[in-house]
Amino acid sequence: MSVPNDLQYTAEHEWVRLDGDIATIGITQYAADALGDVVYVDLPKIGATLTTGSIVGEVESTKSVGELYAPLDGEVVEANEAVAAAPETINADPYGDGWLVKIRVTGEHALLSADDYRALIGG
């Protein structure tokens, strides 16, 4: 199971790549594998204000529906329309082309390290 060391994570199985005050967010390979074949993604709109822990979207698969939680406070600056058009990209490349949204971070954050996330998922 891939858990890249250069990313940070949440207990809700999302990953975060921080670049200055911009955070790119997606779901982890563990979550993508658990969901199965992703068939639909509902992403927050550009300009939406996110509050850490709030539900901001959904990822629907052939097996279930998973909710997306905001891992950080911030404003959505970009949503991955390519993933909305081809949700299977999440299964194929969860840490690359399968990213979901980019937000401008406005608050403090408490994310998990790769080692902490590996411990959480038993890997």
C-alpha cells in the first residue's frame, strides 16, 4: 500500500500536499481501494469556505459512498474537473491525477505524518 512520505494525512483517509498556503487534497490509496471502483465525485465549488472536519463532498463507488471531509480551514481555489469527468482516475492515480481540490489554507492544522498514517491503517 502506497503512503508517500512527502504528504500529510487525516484519520479520514485523505492526503494533503502543502505548497506555501495552498493545499492539494485527495483520498489515499487505502480509501480508494476500500471504496472499489469510483463512479462519481461531488466536489466543493471554487470559492467555497471550508472548515476543518466539515463534510464538503462525496466519493461514490460501486460498493458504497464515502464523504469528503475538509482536512483544513480554507477557501477552495481549484476543483479537479478532470476527476469529476473521469472518477476512475482516483483508483488509477490517487496521489497524482486523482487529486480532488486545492484550497488556500487560512488556519492552523494538525495532520498526520506518513508514519502516523501507516500506523493508523495497520501498514
